[in-house]
Amino acid sequence: MSSGAPRDIVEEIRSAYRRVGITLDRPATYGTYYRLLCAGCGKMVGNVGDRLLPDMAAALVEQQFELYATGGLGCPCGHQRQVTRGLDAARWEAAQRRHGGIA
């Protein structure tokens, strides 16, 4: 593993969550876990560790698209719902129908 690998994975995680309207905060413990903050209002919405394998963060966020789209994950302010609707409106609408979300 190169000396830049941990930083690379953090940037990969940051990019994956940014796509759905979530920002990565400073390390919470020993540089291993980072707080996830709503990019809309700044509220903490979770944590993520930096021990993910390459491409794992993007895959996780992608697989959780419907949960962000329907408000099952993310912030109660609705920012992730808005962001995911802008990313893929057809998929967002399908998630609303499938999961009984409010369009």
C-alpha cells in the first residue's frame, strides 16, 4: 500500500457522499471514522470509516440511492431527497412509488 492510500480512500469516500448531498467532516476518532454531515443544513447524519476497499464507498452510496430518495437515510431537512431527485428523476420517482414516499 502506498503512503498516499489512506488519503486517497478518504477522497473517494468524500466524493461518493458528496454526490447525494452529504459532506465528510473532520476525523471523529484516531483518523479512522469521519462524521457525515448534511450539505444542506450541517446536521450530523452518520459516520463512516476509512477502512473501505477501493470503489466500495461509491457502491454503498449507489445501492442506498432509494433510501436517500425516500428519506429513509439522510437528513430530516430533505436535502438528500432533493439531491437524488436531481441526479436521476426517473429513478427517484420509481423509488417513491416502490417505497410509498411523498413526491
